[in-house]
Amino acid sequence: MRRDLVDRVRERLAVLGSDVTDAVVADAFRAETGGVASDLDTLGAVRELRQEFSGTGPLAPLLRDPEVTDVLVTGPDRVWIDGPDGLRRATVSFRDDDSVRRLAQRLALAAGRRLDDAQPFVDAWLPDGMRMHAMLPPVAADGTCLSLRVIRPAGHDLAKLRGLGAFDEATEDLLIRIVRARLAFLVIGATGSGKTTLLAALLAQVPAAERIVCIEDAGELHPDHPQVVRLVSRPPNVEGAGEVTTQELVRQALRMRPDRIVVGEVRGAEVCELLAALNTGHDGGAGTVHANSPSEVPARMEALAALGGVSRPALHSQLAAAIRVVLHLKRCPDGPRRLVEIGLLTRTPDDVVIRSAWLDGHPAAAWPDLTALLAERGFPC
């Protein structure tokens, strides 16, 4: 199909300003061709322009694939997808950079954000729970960049994760004991390592009589549990109003009679409210944190707590009293996600350190302390 013809149809649709239905697109196409276009050409135009004016355009088939976690556009003919097999190039392409730009701007508008020359980048959550990031030229030197992260409900249970090779049967039993003993824990790892999936599976092991309040930026956590309250933060609208932060939701959760408070991803000043809550009788809370190893967790928490005005000594005091266990997940080069380490928080005279209690399927130095802590709470190994 000739590009100039498509551009004229696009301009006609923009002037109409009505809902872009298939019938409207077909009528606009026939008007521009003088009514002599074949049914096959008309159908092709309808498909191409309908994609552009609705949904995620040509990326929709990729995003529907249950194995795809990320779709990354770095140019009209450079579309990449990420999934179990790692990053690979897709066969999908756009007509030109303007098509990528229009899609990015339309998605930003759907998220209540602006994306233009005055505001050339955006990071937002779409109404369907997908996360988008976009940057426009000339900030993006080689053309419009669009990143879409597919947020799928974390629905695997521990048995399914064990079957996928995340851990063995003995480790599954240990994880259940940690949850039942109400030891507050953090699940750590890099992006895409399966932190939220493991967290949801562990929350399913919480006794049915306990009430869980989950706070998230996006509704990923769907634990198989009869008493879950899910709170989702909200970004500001285009006028900069209406924001509801994760930090505020943690405060509100304290008034909702929670037995366990869970933050889907600890990424800012909400760490201060979470630690305060875990230190005021709310045992067994949990969350996820981006960190490459257990030893990095104290420094990571320091940086986040600084956003809330909490000093380093105060943070280490609260952290030592609030969090007991760190579970480290890693995405292996061959694709599977595995639990590679369980760390135990220990307070020293100066700060908090995390000692390894379980490493690659075997007890480590802090194993006796972990088993003693579980036995003290009535769950001996």
C-alpha cells in the first residue's frame, strides 16, 4: 500500500475526531481512493490503520504471548522481546519512526500522562496494568524508544515452582516453615528473576485465618488465599493531582486490621513505614527488593530509607528488628529461575549484616541460627 495514501487516510481520520471503527476506516479509505479500491486493499488498510489507532498496534500479538515479559522498540524495524529464552528480535516492524512515536504518545495519554517535545520521556502504568516507558528524539538519538513490561498475575504455587526447578522438596518445606513461623522476609533478585512469583506462592502458605494486606504499584500479587486486601498506588494525572503513593498506602494498611503487611516492591520511602509497621507487632510481613545479593540488601535499604529522612543508624536498628530472612532468586543463563541463597539478618555493634544460612541447596554458616529461630517459634526443622 502506498505510504502517501495511508498518510492521507490517517489525516482524514484525525480530522473526523470520532471513534475509529472498522467502518469509519473503510469509508475514509474509499473516499481517498475515489471508491475504486478493491475489497482486499480496503481490508488491508482497515487492519493497518485500526492497529495504529487502537490498543498497542502491531505489538499486540507479541504482548498476547503468555511467554513474553517485555517488548522493546528501539526503531521502526528493531523490535525485541524478552521471555524464558532471553532477549531476541521479533519479526514485527513499524512503517516509520512517526508510527512508533504516535503509538507511544497514545499509550501515554491512556495512562494520563503527556509525551511531547516539551516532555520527551514518560514512565507510567497503563490501565490494563502494563508498564510503559518511552523517550522521544532528539533525547533518544536513534529514534523513539518504547518499552512495555507485561505484568502477569503471579499464580504459581510452591509445588509448581519446585516442579520448574526453583528449589527441591526439602527447601520447599523450609520455606513453608519460615512463613508459618511468621518470620518477616524479603525476596531479592534482579529484574525478571521471579521475585513476585515466589512472594505470591509464599503468601498462599499463610494460614487462612490471617488477613493479608498487599500494597503494590501494579496488581501483580494474586495469592491463593481467602483473606487478601489488594491496594494499588496511583500516579498523578496530567495536571499533577490525584497521586496516591505506596508510602501512603502502607499507612492506610495499618488501619485495616492486617495480620500481615506486604509491599509488592520496596522501591522508595515506603520502606520507612514498612519497617515501622513490622516493628509494631505486625510479624510475618514481606516484600521484594531489587538487589544482586543478600550482602547488598543493607546498603540498598539505606539508600531507600534516606528518601524518607531516616538516618543510617536508625535504619539498621529498625531493619535488624523487623526483617529476619532474605530469599535470593537468580535467573540462570539457560532461563530457569532458582532460589540460590537464604540469608539471616544479624545485628553487629555497628550495623546489620546478612549471613548465609542456606546456599545452593546446602546448609551454610548461619544454618544453626535459622533452625534455632524456627524452633523457638514452634517450627523445628
